[in-house]
Amino acid sequence: MLTESPRHTETAQLKATVNAGDYWVYRLQEGQTLRITDLEGNQAADTLFYNADDTAERYSVTDTLRGQRNVFLTSGSVLLSNEDRPMLEIVADTCGRHDTLGGACATESNTVRYSLEKRHMHACRDSWLLAVAQHPEYGLTRRDITHNINFFMNVPVTKEGGLQFADGISAPGKYVELVAKMNVLVMISNCPQLNNPCNGYNPTPIEVAVW
């Protein structure tokens, strides 16, 4: 469901650009709002969410999809944790829907999906591993990299029940906004994927803003 935001980026307390292939980590306080903007269109922002006060609690795709009875996320979607508690709610969305089934690219999956020569290409899991290594203060390890959301990514479900990586439905300036229902640790990998249409074969920057 398309929903505009009443917020203006000029009033944001934080605003940053995340280049393709880079990561962004931030502790969002309960009640704060996070906006992720697809600056040039057709970009995928692979995102992990944790309870900032107890990272053993984190975003759960199974609980979220069961709770909302929809495989796509958009305005009104409540993101649930593995303890079945609300973590965030999408309060504005100008893209229309976001994927939570396709998972994140990894060197292993690139090898399986594409070719052996692709295994050395940078992937979202690499970005998260780097974030974990460079921010030990959050107490995360590689075992904590679990379910993620692919904001702006188009992964339709086929009639046979499979997934298809398709051309994006986003466009320059499209955004999604989420309000934190608890203290949340956000970890974004701005996807560097070059092998399927999720980034239009041309990864581009995103912008994050916090109110």
C-alpha cells in the first residue's frame, strides 16, 4: 500500500549515504523513525534487525508472515521478532512492497546460482561479516546473521510456489519508513549484486535518515 510520509529530511537528526557494497549499523531507540531511500532506483537494501538490548531476539520472517498473512511487506506491516514481539512497523512506503523471502546474496549462493567464477564477487553476507568484525561492541558473531528483509527488491512468487528474481518496481526517490517498537539494532548491506535484475545490474547508493 502506497503511503506518503509527513516527515521532511531537513528535520532528520541523522542523514547518511550508503554506497553500494557498503554497510550501515545504527542503534534505533524505541519511538524513533528510520527512512531508507532508493536514491537512483532498482536498488536492494538487505537489512537485519535485532533487539538492541538482547541481540538473541531478532527479526523473524516466519513470525512476521504468519502474523500479517502476506509474503510481501508494505505500509501497515508489523515486523515481529523470534519471540513474536513487535520490533518495527512500516508507517510509510512509496515503493509498494518489499521482499522478505529471497534472502541475501553470498559468495556460496553466487557460485551455485551463476558460476564458479562468481564466488569471489562481493556479497551482502560479506558486508555483514565486516560490520560484525568492525563493531565488536554489539556482541554479534557470524551465527547472528539470520533472516533479513530486502527493501525495494522484487521477488515475485510463481504459480508453482517458487521465487523469481525480477526487475525492480522501485524508482529514484522511493522510500520506506519504519517506527521502532523497541530499541532496535539496524544492520544494512547495500547490495552489490551484479548477477540478477534486483539492482538493474548497476548497484547504486541509498540514503538513510532518522527522526
